[in-house]
Amino acid sequence: MKKLYVWVMSVMFAICALSLTACAGGSGKVYAVTYDGVKTLGSIGEIGGYTVAATNNDAAADGIVASPYFTLEINGAGVPVYGARTTNGIHSFSYVDVEREKGGEFLLNIRLTVSDSAAVLEKPSPTVTVLPESAGVSATLKNRVVSAKLKKTGSFSFVFNKGYTEAFTLFVAEYEVFSAPDGYQTTELAPGEHTAKETNFTQGETVYRFKAGRHKTDVIRLPADSVLYFEPGAYIEVTPVTTGGDGYAIRGVGKNIRVAGRGLIDMSACPGGDRVAGGRRPGISFYGAKNVSVEGLTIINSHTWTLTFSNCETVKVKNNLLLGYRTYSDGIMLSDCRDGIVEDCFVRTGDDAVEVKSASDEGTTDNILFQRCAVWTDKASAYGAIYETNRDIKNVTFRDCSVGFAVQASINAGPMVIQQGRTPNTKIHDIRFENIEVYTTYNPVINITIRSYGGNSIYGNIYDIYFKNITVAHNRSGVAVNVRSDNTATGKIGAIYVDSLTTDAGGFTADDIATDAVKTHAGWDTSNLKVNTLS
């Protein structure tokens, strides 16, 4: 009989995370995730040298640094603030867990101090906004100090002067006690360097537990019926493929696989984009898995698709924070998956952020829900069904989500996107976007596209796409709906429903179809655009 290990995490949190008792008028107990060996940038020149690495796909050192722009106190106690590269400078972040009071409530008094290295306060009358605005968090800025109060979990991004540079995201998650499943044994890995052989885990009914501290790993392979657990403060530096690995950071195949804890996965040392030796492979990948979950990770600088599920069933993704800048560094992607839920994640990426695909030649994508996610995209699309589609995609819902910034102007990108184009008779339909908040977009709010992908002929069918209760604070493109098919004989776009879309130009109505608010690039019949017809 296997020995039962039950790990009560309150002790480990006290050791590996910064514990903050209620004070300064706040309530609830706060555990701030903290990492050892993080570099501090000592000058403006060092900050510039750090950020310039985000201009290419080469390997980079120091995936995170101590934020050069902010210090943070919650309920009167200090919380570490880190920074990571993005396409548009350093994005600062902190991750904390909150244990509620007996009555089920908590109150976090936030005091965020802006350093002299930051440029955001150089404006004559600087402003601060907390995103998503629908969270209802107000903040004040006085004498370089931002003050705010939080009473709920989620991601809260503090942006200055309505811009996307030098932002700070505070991720607040529910405190939970971890215990191993009944009958599981535990294998522990102390900080240090681990070979691919050492992390090629094969024993089922096992918790593979990475202790707090710095680890260097090749691919971590997970078998069926296993848990990969990262203690708070576990920092995983992924070694590049040139060392003999196969390009993955974590790879799982089989049933009943769980990844949990508060680990940071850093792929900065791996060349990205088209510079990946041996071809591109996703950073964290699950293939053919059933009942798989990934919760609580911070993932930095993936060299290709960041968190990917292919041909999987019953997928759960929750409370993950992703920051990246490389080409192909898509955030969370479900391809040919059935019955999945992605919730309460923050993603800022140099490519598409949160999406479905049908990139394989197997199965379909069906019954997927994304909810309460917040994303920023510096180069591509925020939410949607994104190219590389070989099979049908249906019954996908994006609900109660937000877009901070969709930055790079493009004819086929933006906050909400449906892209198709390379496989005959493939259908994308019954996709719903409900209660979506967009702060700023430089692209059309809604983008429906069928066009050549990878030199293929133009194929596909898109129909019954629904948009309801969409609010846009700043639409820099001026276009509400963009529809494009480069070959209407083989690429057909049917009915699109838009209800209660409001931008800074006002409410979108059927009268706007004939204006510059709607762009079409082919013979699509605009009578297929149904405005304010849903109950």
C-alpha cells in the first residue's frame, strides 16, 4: 500500500511567501509570493538595457527583475513587486493570496509608490485608472503614491495617463490549502539543476513537488494520474532546446493531470519565434489529456505558444498570470478540445492572447467557456478563434472578460476576432462574446476575416457569431465591425449578431452599417449583420 502524504500548506506559506497580517485598517490575511535571486536594475541605463532584449527573439537573461518603477504596501506591510519584459516596456506585477476573515470578507488597503525611474508622472496632470473598470476600483494619486481598496479577487491593472507603458498588475487569488489526493505518494525536488531524465516523471498516483527556490529544468514530463506542485517561491528556469531537450517546458499526456501551486515558469533562456532550434513547440503543452488542470502559475517569456491544450477533454485553467513578448508567444490556447473552462487569468502577450484553434487533424473544438479573464495584446488579437483551423469550432463563449489594450493596428486583429482561411468546408459557428469590456483598441472592435493563411487557397465558413453587451472606452480605429473575405466563392461569412455595442462614439445601431463604422472588403451582404435583434 502506498503511503499517504497530506501536505498542509499553511506552514509552507509562512516560510515561502510573505505573510501580511491585517493592519492599517485592512482585513484578511495576505500571503505575497516572493522569489529569491531577483536582480535589481540600478540605473536608467540598466532599465534600457533590460527592455531592449524585447526587440528580438534571442535568448535573454533575467526573466524578471525587481520592478524599477513601483514599491507596494498592502495593509501596511511591504509586498515585492517584480517586472518582466513586454513588447512595450516593463510590465510590473505582484501575486498575493488572501485568506478571508471568518465572515467571508477581506479588505486590502493598497499603497503603490511610484519611483523616480518611472516616466508616467512626468505629465502635467498625471492620472491613474484601475482595469477592468467594471471591477469598480477607484484609485487616487497624490505625491507619487497611488491609494486604492480591494474587496475581491482577480487581476487589477493600474494604468497611468490612459496608456499601456509602465503598468502594474496586482493579482489577488483565494488562499487555498493544498493536500495530495488520497493514495498518492510524493516525490520532492530540491532547488538546483535537473536533467531531462530526472524530470521525465513516469510514476502515476504521485505528487511531484518542486520546493521553493531556483530550479533549472529541461522538459518536465507528466504521466497520467499525477500532480505537479510548485511551492510558493519555486522559480523554474527552462533551459534551451540546444541542451538536448525537445523544446517544451512542461509536457503532459494522459488522464487526471493537475498542475498547481504558485510557481514561476521562466522561458527567457530559450530563443523564441523562428529562432527555435529544431522547430517550434509550445512552452507548456498537453496532448490527448482528459481531466487536466493548470492553476496558479506565473509564466514568463514563452518562446512559442505559452499554455496549450490539444485534443483534450475536460480542461480547467484558472488564476494564471502570463507575460510575454516573443513572436508566436500566444497566451492560452485550446485546440480541438471539448468541455473546457478558462477563468480568472491575466495575459499580456506579443501575439494572440486567449483563443481556440483547430490546429490538428483530429476532433473538433466544442463547449469551451472563457470567463473573467483580462488580456492585453501588444501585437495581435485578444479573444477569438484564430487561424490554423482544420476542423470545426463551435459552442465557444467569452463572457465577463476584459481587454486592457489591443495595441498594434492590423486589418485582422483586435479585441474580438474570428479568423479562418485554409481548409475546405470547415465551419466556425455559435461563438458568443458576452459582457466584454475594452479599454483601448487600435483595431476594429470586431474583426471577422477569411483570408489566405500560409499560402493556402482561401476556404472556410463563418456564421452565427454573437456579440452582446460590449463596451469600448477608447476606439482609436473608429471602426466597430470589420468583415473581410478574400474569396467569397470558397470563403463564406454568414450571420453576425451585434447587440448593445457602445463605444466612445456612442451606441452602435443599424444606421451605422452604411457608415465608416463598418468595413467590408468583399461581396459580403451587410444584411447578414443583425444589429440589436437579440432578446
